[in-house]
Amino acid sequence: MPQTIHLDGRSLRLTDVRAVAVDRVQVALSGAAGTRMQSTRAVVERLAAADAAVYGVNTGFGKLSDVAIPPDRLADLQVNLVRSHAAGVGALLPEAEARAMMLLRANVLAKGYSGSRPALVELLLGMLNTGLYPRVPEQGSVGASGDLAPLAALALTLIGEGELVRGDRAGPAAAMLAEAGLEPVKLGPKEGISLINGTQAHTGIAALSALEARRLWITAHVAGAMSLEGLMGTPTAFDPRIQEARGQVGQATSAALLRELLSGSEIRESHRVGDRRVQDAYALRCMPQVHGPVLDALRFCEGLIGRELNAATDNPLVFDDGTMLSGGNFHGQAVATALDFMAIVLTNLATISERRIDRLVHPDLNESLPPFLSADAGLNSGFMMAQVTAAALASECKTLSHPASVDTIPTDGNKEDVVPMAMGAAIKLRRVVHNVRHVLAIELMCAAQALDYRLPLLPGAGAAAGHARVRALVPTLELDRVLSPDISALAAAVASGTFSDDILGATRVAEPFEEKA
């Protein structure tokens, strides 16, 4: 991990977003980016001094773009824009998501097409480096003209208004900035709209979700391999010849990972001869066919989101040849589509995992394990309710998989007549990620219990590693106990990469595709 990430508007990666947003890696503005910013800033200042109407510089905004603003009111124009657009409601963005949004906004400005002074980026980076972040309501954006309300909440703090948070303390922005040795900025022409016009709120959530989605994908294989071993299933369906006959890349990658996780299994050898079953149920046999397309979809989404990290998404755009052009790069349809796509495919991970959980605990589907994995079933209910919880979460994921990005309601006096609802898609995906994380935690818990009943026979190397990591957090269930803390502990471990990082071949598919593009 680098000690400092240098923003240039061109080379930010998904893993950089996590490094800054979660791991608090320091950030700086590259010298070349600062030079580009100064060049296009000079263009804005020349246009502001002229008499011609220029959108975002000396006109109103949106439906009011035909209203001319006199030169002595240009500073008021930018401040009023920020204040008026800070109209969000609802729960506040978590710190990591707020920091991701700050980083991405700074990177867009550093690209040089916004016509803003380097001082705006320097303040944003100073806030990131000192742990300051704004209180940003998550509702109020339709994703065009970008995430106006969330970004306005951020912009408000840059001018010393609103509230900032640092650690466990929150306070007025001006005071919190001063405490950190920072000063608010006075907005010049176009700088207000440059701060609030863009896709960075929903793209920040998308970037963090995409990175966890890759961990969920790998964890699903570890949990699935453990379940297959606990149920004494067969890995025959993962034979490379079957995958080659179909030719789907994600499916082949999934099957290869499962083969490695299951290699060296004593449990498999114990029932290789004399097993009357010809085929396992789909939840076991078709893991590559279900998990594989998820990887294909994640690779597509990672590439799309990765490009958006370095996209100029505000309006109008300023070019160093002296021109300023109005367009629609703020429209969030691209990332909105990726957010919906990820919600759909991650739901597939939840539904197949829940079916494996049911096979582990269901006495009519599995005769070789005790009912609900309890040695004293009847007096004890074992994991009966854990499966019910998994079913509830999987079912909610299905509802959340209804796409937001196909919806639109005209806004801004019908000037913005087609909008992508990208922020709604981001919030839905965040909930799906939370649910899938907990479904997989339940499967890991149940599969580990099943493997306990197979002792002294040992599972394959990867499944054994997964079992050991479960048992480091959660003991074997001897008698009924409250399961919520166990599920929460395992879910947190899933999120942190305990069941995906450094587990055999998982490392070969752990990094996001956009870095290899």
C-alpha cells in the first residue's frame, strides 16, 4: 500500500479508493495536475471578465440558465447555489462512503476540466488527511445533474458552513476546519457548480461495494466448498473438461477455484466408492454455473466504475484551448446500471447459499447429519432459525434487485427530463451487500458445524482453512445459544477479507479486473 496517493485525475484505481476511504492513506495533488488546473482556471477568469453569457459563470442554473447575473453578484451566485442545493434528507452516509465521495470529487477537479483553483483540491485533501468529513444525508439525489444534494452538503463545509465530523466529534465546519489547521475557501466564478455537479456520491458507494463484492464472491466459494464437504458431495461437476465444453470464462474460473479449495480431501476419498448418488443438487453441483456469471458481471462493473473514477463529470467543461462546452457527463446512467447489475448478481450468490444452508440443516434432505445440526435435536433447535434468517435476507435481496436505473421522474422544471436514479441504486446495493455478507456468514457457521461431525476425516485444504477461520471466531454449537453475535462476528470477518484473502487460489481472482484492463 503506498504511503501517499498522488491525484492527477487520470490514474485513480478502485483499490486506491478503499485505501483512502477505509485505510486512511494520505493523499496529495500531483504537480502536473495543479498546472493543468491553473491553465483552465485562467480560461474561466477570462470568460467571467467578458460580457458574453456563459453557463455556470454568469448565468443562473438549470431551468434558470437564461437569467443573466451582474458581475458584482457572481460570488453570491456560487454560494447561493451551494446553499440551495444542500436539500438532502435521511440517514447520513457512513464515514467511508463520505471519504470516498470527497476523494473522487478532488480527483475530478484535479483532472483540470472544471476550471477550479488548486486550492479547492488542497482543502479537500487536507480534510481527508486530517480525518474530517461532512455530514451528508444519503437521500435527495436522482443522479443528474449528478449527485447535487450530497455534493452540496460537502461543498457547504468547504466554505465554512454546515457540519464536519472528526472521530467521535461533530461541530460547525468553520471551527472544525480551524482546529485542523485549515481555512475555508471563498468561491470564485464557476467553482460552486464545479463542486456539486458530478457522479461522485453514487460512484464512491459503487467503488467500495465492488471491492467487497469481489470478497463476497470468493467467500461464497469457500463456504460452498465447506458445505459440499459437510454434505459429502462430489467435486466431479467441477472437472475442467465440463467447463471447457461450455466456454464461459467466469464458470471456468469458479470451477478451478473450487477444485483447489477441495484438493486433498479425506472426506471425498471416504465415499468415492459405493456412493449411490449420481449427482448432487443444483446448489452444490451448479456452483460454477451460478457463481461464474457473477464474476463475469463484476468484471464488467469494475471496469465501468473504474473508468468513472477518472471521468470529467461536471458541466460545463473547460478546455485549455479557451473553450467551455456544456454537455451531459454528469448523467449517472452508466454507474447506475452497474449498481443494479451488481445487486442482481450478488442476489444470486445469496439465494444459492441459502439453499446450501437448507440442505445442511434439513433432516429430510440430509440423512447423514443430525437435524438442524444439533446432536440433541428436539431439546435443542440448533441452526433452525439461522436458516430462517438466511431465507429472510435472501428474499429481501430479491426485492432490492428490482432495478432503479430504469426509473425516471423529470426534475428542475422538466429541464432534467431523464434521470437515472443512481443514488437509489447505490443505497439498494449497499443493503444487498450487507445481506449477502450475513447469508454467507450463516453458511460458514453451518458448514463448519457439519465438518465437525465428519471428524476425524478432514476436508480439502481450502475448506479446512475456512473451517479453521470460523472456529477462531465461533465455537462449535454444543447446546443452543444466542446465534446473533456469532453471525455478526462472521459477517464482519467476511467484510474484512478473512474468508477471501490468502486462501489458496483465491488470491488469483481477488483483485478487481479494472486494474488489469
